[in-house]
Amino acid sequence: MFAILLHEGMDPFYQNISSFPTVFFTFILSVCLLYWLVAVLGFADIDILDFDLPDVEGGLPGSQGSGFSAADTLAGLMLKLGLNGVPVTIIVSFIALIGWLLSYFTVHFLFGIVPDGILRYLFGLLVVGGVLYAAAMITSVIIRPLRPLFKQAQQETHKYVLGQVAIVRTSRVDNSFGEATLDDGGAGLILKVRSFGDTVFKKGDRVVLLEYVKEEYVYRVISEAEFSHG
């Protein structure tokens, strides 16, 4: 196998994947492969990159607030393209793989007729934009049948974690900010949490996940001591 990879006949392949615009997708795909290797070894969680993406029937994140953050804008764009309902890491991996394939064959078949210089660079930029859009559309079709599976798993996770003890990982947890980690026997879960009322927890505090607020995609927590004596 290594002899095939090192054969001089593979030189055009390596040239294509390391030249613009394919190198853009080669880099992203390499990062995804490295991530999945780390995830398989148990050092990372599958939803490490996830942020609040509502279900198809839900509204845009932040739509009830007075402003939109960059994350809100990105989440809204992904929702519009149908890139929701599964972990972001899976979505990015599909886009990277499909984009890499589309870009590779575009370069292989078309770049030979494009003159060197600025025209080839401009054409490469058009390829990146077009391939990204095409890869996103193909990915949205591929993940469509996967959504029910992940939705069911998410519901089961919510039932499992309620009543469990988590550790505050951010500088504070109040009624509008905070995250906590839950030991699930693997890489651990990072959950968005909020306190009740004016209660504020600090990093390292032990809190109990009391309820899940679907509209805000957060867990409401109380102190372990309060839960034990409640």
C-alpha cells in the first residue's frame, strides 16, 4: 500500500490536492480526520463544536432577542441551508469530504484550460465558493434521514442527565451565562447551564441539572447541597 502511495504515478494526485483551491478543502478534511481519530480514542466528544441549532420547526437562534451575534448568524445560515439536526462535527466532516472530491475533480478536468496567473486564481476563488455551496446542499440531503436518530438520542440524553451532578467549568454560572461538565464515563459532556433567580455559581462548584429548557437549549441547575436537602 505504501509503495502505491509513494509511486511517482501519484505525483499528479498530490499536486492537485496541495494546490489552490483543492488545498483549502484538503486542510479542512485533514483537520476532520485528525478530530475523528482523537474522538475514536476517547479524547474528544462528538458534539465538541456544537452550538444552539434549533429543530426545523423551531425559530432562528436569538430571534427573540434584540440583537444577533456571529454565532446566531451562522446558526441561522445553517438552518436555512438545512444543516441542522445532527452534530456540527458530522456536518463539517461531510462538507469537507464532498467539497474535497468536487474541488479535486474540478481542478483535474478544468484547470488545464485555465491560463496561469490572476485568471486561475480568480477561477479558484469561484470554485471554492461554488463547491462550498454544492457540498452544503448535498450534505443537507445526506443528513436528512439521520435527524430522527439524533433527535431520539438527544431526548434520551436529556432524560439521563437530569438529576445528575455537574461541575461548573466557566468563571461563573448565573441566569444568563455558564457551562458545566458532566462525567458520562467517556470524554464527558459540556452543557450550557443557567441558575435560578439571582443565584451565582463559580468555577468548580458542584451543581445538579434540575430541568431542561428546550426554548433556550439550556439546563437549569441548583447547588448539590440545595438538591440534597430540598
